[in-house]
Amino acid sequence: MFAISILVLLSITAQLKADHGFDVRHHLSTVTTYDAAKDIVKASANKIPDGCTPIHLNLVARHGARSPTIKRMRELDKLASHLEELIKDAEEQKLSLEKVPLWLRGWKSPWRAKLKGGELITKGEEEMYNLGIRIRERFPELFEEEYHPDVYPIKATQVPRASASAVAFGIGFLSEKGTLGPARHRAFAVTSESRASDIILRFHDCCGKYKAFRKSQEPAVDKLKESVLDEITSALTSRYGLNFTRKNVAMLWFLCKQEASVLDITDQACDLFSPSEVALLEWTDDLEMFILKGYGNSINYRMGVPLLADVVQSMEQAIKAKEEKHAPGSYEKARLRFAHAETVVPFTCLLGLFLDDSEFQKIQREESLEPPPKPPQSRNWRGSNVAPFAGNNMLVLHSCPANSASKYFVQVLHNEHPIPMAGCNGSDFCPFEEFKEKIVAPHLKHDYNSVCTVHPEEPQHKPATNPFF
């Protein structure tokens, strides 16, 4: 078994080295920064037909890069103590420390003095600010109107990093549109629903059945990771001569992700792992996201039907305004939402993204999908692409009056790139009625209350199992 594991690691390493070098910042699952993620995958796009013009835009975005939560900061403090003990034990046993990286000796968490965590950091502000500028420049027809909160509503959850992301986006989106200060800023509104009742952007917080499902699955998901963590723990212990535990390695991987994304440091914790080990650790994070937030269970995305309904309703209102020739400035042109990975991932699943046709058909029949394959096999489901910091889905409604078959089309952009929809024959430019019929309608037959209300007589979810170990 050990020999097979070594062969797998060598195979992954060879593949990664052959792939034009290796940058750990592209392999941090959902902790990947937007600049590192947004150009990882470039799908070929359908050409927008001549005569088609955008008339409405929906944006569903995750918050930008943030600091670790206070809980995770305290765990890093414990890691520092454990590492100190490991080195002390090695010294007492008169073991050589030649193989131990210098930074590891006496390491202290860079967040040890902080009393609060989880807030949007400067890098996250820049991600959202620049996204606002790019969207305005990409769709000038949509953003030529004078700002009004009814024309360009900006919505965020009540979690500060999401509302701060909305503000940073708004500053960029409305830059040089006002009279405030030398930069000509202007005031704008960001609205939020109560965290206890926000079923559009924080449906996961309000869905009792989902919370019960997640609680039942988390121990099993941790169990699924153990084989990979044990394999890498053995490798690190041999490589550096320290008696690492599985928990140490899990926290060193967490530290690697935080250092690389938040601090742009890649030559400390990340350098402890080989590219093949990073690939396996990334995969365990992606597997967790698949099971607890993605296609692993239909409740993960069915609970997002209020958001999907809200998106479609906004497009229907835009079509009505177009058909009835409403006066410019009297109707909505973009609905801009800022939330979390727990919002963006289910919404991505509702759109059927990152699926081939056979997988999409399974989802429509409410059949389970196979988990993302283990490296070195390739996979579409990667947290670094599905939901990095500032990750987003845009649905742009186009008016195509010259088209005899359909006057309105929806283009889906994921992280600003056109992305094929399996539900629309692999096209990223879909007739609106077909989009509603094939992608939306099968989900909207489910009611949020029926999906999320816990009934005591219902059977418990079976723990997740993994065919790879």
C-alpha cells in the first residue's frame, strides 16, 4: 500500500512539473485569491450575435479576501506551541535539526496579537474595487444611467466582510461619478436582510434541514481526509525529522493557505509540502466542498431556490420594461449581490456549471454525482475556480430583436469568463425561455420551506463514504 502511495505521489509530481511549473497560489481551494483564480480556466466563448445588446445584469459574488477567523487564529497559536514542543523534544533526544527549516524554529503566528478576525483585508478591498470598475467598463450600455438605488440595487448579507465587499465594489463601480473629494466619489446604498431571515443570500443559515445534514456529515468528511493526512504526515516526519501528528499537518496546510493568500508568503509553510502533496491536500478541501456545499447532496443547492427565483424575476421585469418601453432611469438595470462561498457554490450548482451533459441529466433526475476524482486524475470541480475569494457568477440578459426564434438571451459569466451550460447544449449564450425551461424550472418546483423544514420522522442522512480509499 505504501509503495502504491509513493507511486501516486511521484505521478502527481511529474504531472505538475510538466504543466509549466507549479504555483501553490493556484491550488488553495476556496482560499485562492481572485487574481490567482480568475484566469485559471478560459473556456471558448460563443460570439454574441450582431444586434444583441445587454439590458440587465445579475451579479452574485463572494466577499473578497479576508483574515482568518478568531477561532482559527487561536488554533494557529496552539500550532506554534506544538511546533515548539516538537523541536524541544528533538533537541532533548539530541536529534539533528539540520533538516528543519529555520523559519519553523521559534515560529509565532502573525495573527497572535489580534483580538478580532474574519474581516475583509486590503487585498480583498482591491479585488472588489477592481471588479466594480471592470464590470462598469465591460457593459457601458448598462451603466450609463445616473445612479439610483432602484436602478442599481446593491445587496449584501449582514456579515461585515460581505457588506464591506459591497462598499469596495460600489466605490469602484461609481468612481468619478460623484462630487465627494478629489476622487469624485458619491454616496450609495447597500441594503441587507436580517441574518435570521435572509433566505436569498444566507439561505444556509436559515435552512434547518441543511444544518442538520451538515452536522451529520462533517465527522464523516473529516474521516475521509485521514488517509491523505496520514500519508503526508509520514512523509513530513521522514523529511524533516520531527514527530508531526495528523492535526499538525492539517494546521500547517491551513497556515500555508493563509500565508499564500493573505500574506503572499509561499516559502514557509507551503514549502514544507511537495507539489504532489499540495495537490492531494487541495483535493481533500475540494471534496469537502463538494459534499457539504456542492453537488454531493441536492439539499446543498435546492435551498438556494429563493436566490434563483429572485434572479429570474429580475430578468422578467427587465424584459417587461423593454417591451413596454419604460423611460430610462425608471427601471432596474443591474442587481448586485455580495455574500459568501455558501451562497456562490449552491448558486453555481443551480445553474448546472462544471458539469457535462450526463452529469446534468443526473442532477435533473435528482441522482447523486460521483465525487471529484483523486489526483493525478483531472477534474472540473476545483474550489480555486468554483469559489475563490471574490468569485462570482454574472447573468447578463441580452435583447436580440433580429433573432426570429428568441428575442432574449442569457449569457452566464463565471469569474468574468463565459462558461458553458450543460442545460443549454454546452452554450454560454442561451435563449431566455430555454434557460427557464431546462435549467430553472426543475429547481423551482421545490419550495424553500419544504426543502428546509425539519420533520422529526425523517430518516437521518447516511455518512459520506469515499470510494478512493
